[in-house]
Amino acid sequence: MQEKPQSVRRPHRAPWNFLRGALVILLFFGALSAFAGAVMAIAFNGAGMPLASLEGSPFHSFLGPGLILGVVVGGTQLTAALSIAGHRRWALPAAAAAGFGLLIWIFVELAIIRSYSFLQALYFGLGVGELIFVLLVLGIIPGTSSVSRPPKVFDHP
């Protein structure tokens, strides 16, 4: 049996499957956290945050921020996770949008409430991590060029 020439061999998929799987886990965690935060903000009136922290903002209760957190942030995180798991062509742009959306949420939250919590650093790191994994899956991060380009894993519309 003849061995295929090296130029015809298919790239090894294991690293890309791992990166994709890790990105899906991060996005599902982000979605679950956003949904839980939304429920706490809406059902428990800010979950212990004083209403005074919304002074100077367009919000008079935690209903608005809770809905934005659940629908926009949680929705984009869940959509991105499901699109990657479903091998959709638009999965990586969706994951990048979800990562940037999470970063924007944290920036706006810090600007409005003007206080800091370790959770903000945690979720900022989650958003940055999602963006790093998108770049890794794309093979864009310097130092990953020695690994072959990812196989065509997002082939569904």
C-alpha cells in the first residue's frame, strides 16, 4: 500500500477540535452566567446591589439592565455556542461578537455603577478568553503558524 505524499495529507484535527470544544464551553458558561445574573437582577431587584448605584443612568430599576444582560449578552453567548457546536459558517464571527459584547457589558457596567467587583474582572477575562480562542481557531495568533491551518470545520450555512 502506497503512502500518500505529505502535501496531500489531511491536517490533524485534534488541536482544532480541542480549541473549538473549549470555546463552546466558555460560551455556554458565559450564557448560563448571564441568564443567572439576569434572573437575579430582575427577580431579586439587583441581588443586593443598591438602587442608588443606577443614579445617573437611564435606568430606574434593575429590570432594564437585567433584560439587557439576559437577552443581549446571554443570547449572543448562547447563539455563538450553539453555532459552533452546529458547525455553522457564521460561528466564529458570532463568537467574536459574543466576546466583544461581554467586554462592552463590563465597560458600561463599570461606567454606570462606578464600583468594582472581582466578578467584573472574571467576566472581562472570560470575554478576552473567548476572543483569544477565536483567534486560535482561525490560526491568527503569532506562534501558532507552525500548526497547520484548521480544517474546514464550519461547513453548514
